[in-house]
Amino acid sequence: MSHEPASDSGVSVTRRGPFAIWTLDRPDRMNALSRAVLRELGRLARAAVRDEGLRGVVLTGAGEKAFCAGADLKERQSMSLEEVREFLPLYRASFGAIDALPVPVVAAINGVAFGGGLELALACDLRVMSRSAQVGLTETSLAIIPGAGGTQRLPRIVGLARAKEMVLLAQRLDAPTALAYGLVNRVTGEGESALDCALALIAPLAHAAPIAIAAALAALDAAADMPLEQGLSHERACYERTLDSQDRLEALAAFAEKRKPVYRGF
Ligand code: COA
């Protein structure tokens, strides 16, 4: 396991086999999102696209208290109105780069995830949550609104009625409620860390066929945005990407030979 310590960017990077672990590493600020952190997340996501051995990413926070307490409110206090306006597109670019990754990204919500912290988790494909953590889009309590995709991604995941309740009332949800809403895929077991829970969840991806996983992600990600007929055409186009892969032939051969397939990613 290699470890790249947190630089000034506030994100540390670890490798666990075919999985990358990106840790928001500013525990003294509850792992809040500074400009440097956002830029680094975007840089990591764009670089990960070229990493052929990568099969998944886990995004988590340092320490036990926070996954991410949202925008760095101390940094924000020192910013002019113009600077804040210029800063907001950085969320879209960096969270968008995470959203667009061709490998699954799982948020291991190890502690509180509020505001931009939850919005970051919403840009991931899967979410697991520590049983003692809390999550919420609490921005309206700070006289602003979710500005990093929360008003758009949250209703796609939990439905409009629940999203309205959460945002308008600035609710902080506990783990059982988040699980019941379908906001998180798993809650940690007794004594289990969010990171271990996330790694256990995505462990099967180590042996999965990467072209199929990327195609499935591309097809699923469009589901909420397209009318059915257009979506079915998009699914067909995504399917096409798998057809001339060697891995598809390997799957058929392995089935015939009653053995496990060995996928190689081409
Ligand atoms: N930005 C910058 N620093 C933050 C922060 C943020 N979003 N959230 C917490 N911190 C800092 C605190 O200022 C404090 O620093 P200090 O010791 O120098 O005063 C430190 O992290 C610990 O926070 P504290 O509030 O003392 O811990 P807590 O356990 O009592 O509460 C939270 C933790 C996250 C519940 C609370 O800090 C909070 O509500 N933060 C704001 C979260 C929020 O609304 N985010 C949405 C932003 S849009």
C-alpha cells in the first residue's frame, strides 16, 4: 500500500490494490472544502481517467468526526463577493470530474457531511455511512442554498418530496434515516469503519470487467436525464462498447468451460 501524504492541497492519496483512497485531510477544519482541496479533487479525478489499473475510488475524511463540513467557512469569510462568485464554478468542475469518472466512486462518510460535504458525496456513485454520522444540506440555515449540485442531485437520489424536506428545513439526518431514504447504500456494522465498509462493498470490482462497468455507469448516469425512448437508444450505444471486447469473449469461454472468467480490460 503506497501513501502520498497530504500536501498543502489537503487531500492525501493511498492505494489499496486496484482501489485509490482519497482522504480529505484537514481535521482541524472538519475536512472543509477550501479552494485548494477543490482544485486537488478535480486534478485527481482528471488524472484517474488515465490510470488503467484503477477499478474504483473511495473518498473519505480524516479522523472520526467529519467526512466534510462543507465549504471552508473561515476561508469564505475572507473572500470578496466577486471571489465567491468566481469560486462557485470550481465546485461544478471538480464534482463534475468525479461524477464523470469511468470507475465507480464510493463516498465513505465517516463523520458529519454537511452542505458541500454531502454534495460531494452525492456526486459519487455509491455512499456508505458510519452509524454515528449525520448528513444534511444545511445551507438554507446559513442564508444560502446548496450551490454544488445538491438541489439537482439530491432529488434524483431520494425523490423531490424528501429533498424538499431536507433542504427547506436544513435537516440533519442520522444513519438509519439516510439508509431508509436510499441516500446511502450501507451503514457500517458495529466496530466497522466507513472505509472498510466501502472497500468491502466495492471488493467485487477488483475482478469485474472494466469496459462493462464504465459502460453501465454511462448508461445509468443518463437515466434520470433522458426520456425513455432516448434513454433506451443511449443504453444501446453504451452496450455497443462492450461488444467487441476480448473480455466479453472471455466471459462466454469461461461459462462454457465452467470456470471463473479472468478479465483484462480490453
Ligand atoms: N469551515 C471551516 N472550519 C470549520 C467548518 C467549516 N465548514 N466546520 C467546522 N470548522 C472548524 C470549527 O470552526 C472549529 O475550529 P476552531 O476549533 O478553530 O474553532 C473546528 O472545525 C471544530 O468545529 P466545532 O464546531 O468546534 O466542532 P463540533 O463537533 O462542535 O461541530 C460541526 C462540528 C461540523 C457540526 C459544526 O462545526 C458545524 O455545524 N459546522 C458548519 C457546517 C455547515 O453548516 N456546513 C455547511 C457549509 S455551506
